[in-house]
Amino acid sequence: MMRQTPRADRQMAIHAMLDGELDAMAVVELESHLRLCVACRQELERLEHLRNVLAGQDLRHAAPAALRARVAQMAAPQRPARQNRPLGAWMGGAIGGALAASLALLIAVPDVAEPGLTQAVVDGHIRSLQAGHLTDVAMSDRHVVKPWFNGRLSFAPPVPDLAQAGFALSGGRMDVLDGRDVAVLVYRRHLHTINLFVRPAPRLPLPLGSSTRRAGFGVEHWRMDGLEFLAVSDLDPGDLSRFRADFITTAHSSAPER
Amino acid sequence: MEAIESHVTSGEVRILIERLPEPFREALVLRELQDMSYREIAQTTGAPLGTVMSRLARARGMLADLVLAPAGLLGDAPDQPMTREAKP
């Protein structure tokens, strides 16, 4: 089957979503469009696949040791990320700028993905149900749950009230993901539990907007306001997607109180 | 939907990225390695924000066309850089 090409503006929006450059409302809008547009879905799938291919290869050893060392020196800690610097500062030197740039990319790309993350959150979800340690603070009032995290974490997770949307807040707890403390918000829908893991977005985050299933559990992943969210539940996939959309829109509509 | 497969090795991926025309490779690397925002890339390269977005999209598009191409195509790839950016 021939691959269809999305409209240019949609195409750039898909890239922006993957790069975390699209605001939450625009993500929700684009996701609605993706449900209807085959061309855009194919493009998203293609880009995610490209990212997986790059991440799945051991490209660290693709460059000769001397060149890797040179690139590592150019990306040294004295020049942390998220800091403007002259292009020539790391594109120049003994290696030509173009070659240095491409090698630098190859060394960085394998760190983009976290292959065990989905399994880790599913394991955390199961553990919380089995061990009876679902919540540290069992409270349906978000004005109690949200302050409970103060002093326990270096970030403040949004805790929107989604009761009207059919997702009742049940409480929150601390958990560990990838060796770091994370916040977990617990919501319920009928007899189903949703564990929502929240942590600061990594420097090289996972692609936005992923939706996967593992061992019968759905995992929705998104980023918003510098934080990364992973929702796990045995809910129907459609309900879990709706939880994600409701969470984003409600969190933003109640932003002044967050 | 059409199945997507990749047949490239690490070395081939490196070669393919090296063949990306300079402005596209530059945008891609600044985004992926330096974790720069689109606005920061625009400030660094002096290109308008829309151009940065367009270059990133094209860079990834070109790479995807090659990385996800059927087996055999890579061996026939030309040595010279791929499509250049259109002059404004």
C-alpha cells in the first residue's frame, strides 16, 4: 500500500508533539485528528519506528574511540543541556562540524528510550494491588492529596478532580521508578484502579502520546508542563485514553490552584 | 497498514546521517543531543522558528525514508548529499 503524506502543517505538528513542543490542548486536538486520519497515523508510526530503530542499535561503538572521546569532550558537563552556546563551540575543532554533529547524535540517541519503563510501571501497579499498599494518603480531596507531596518530592504533581468525568480520586503514594522517587496518584473508575506515575520529564524523554498494552494492562504515557505521566490500569483502552484527555484538560483548567 | 521494517546496521545509520544536508543535520543534532527547544535552535542558527520545524521534519523524513527502506536500497545510495534545501 502506498504511504500517504500528511498535510505539511499536520506533519510539523506530529514532530512537535514527539518533541514535547505542542501544548497539551493541541496534543488532545491532534490525537482526535489521528483517530480519523490514516496518513497522519502512518506518519506518527513511521517516526516512532525510526526513533526505535535508532535507539535499538548500539551506536555508542559506531564511532572510533578517538572520535567518541572528542565528541564526549565537546559535550562535557561544563556545558550542560538547555543552555545556549555558539554552534562553533561544539561543531568545530579537529573534527569537521558536520561529522562531529552526526557522531554526537549517534552517541546520544541510544539513551532516548527506556525499554524497561513500561514493564516497571506495570510491575508497580500490580505490586500496589497485591501488597495492599495502594495509597500513603487515602483521601478523595485533592486539596489534601496535593499538599501531602510537599516536602517529599522536588516537584509538585497536578491533582485534578476528575470525579465528574467518572474517575474518582482515591489518594496518592510515593513509589520508585528507575531508582528515583516518583509520585503516584490513584484514581478509580467503578472497580478498576488507575495508578498514575508522575516524575520530572527526563532530558531525552520518551516519545509523546504513546499508548501500549502489556500483560493485559494498558499504559498511557504523556508529558505536560515539564512532568512525565504514565497511567496504568486494566480499564478498557478507550476509557484509559479518556482518563488521559480528561486529566490534561482538567489540570489545565484548574491551573491557578495547582 | 503497511508493515515497517528496518534493515540497516549501525554503520549504515551513521553514514546516512552524515549524508543529511548541513541545515537538516544541524537542526536534528541540536534537538536530539543538545535537547534544545525549537526556539533555542532558532536563536542559535538564526533561522525562523517555522524553518527550524520544517528542517527537523525533513531531516527525520529523509532519514526515515532511508533507514526504513527495503533491503538492498542502501547499497545503491549515492555518495553525494541528499536533497538540498530549497532556496528562499
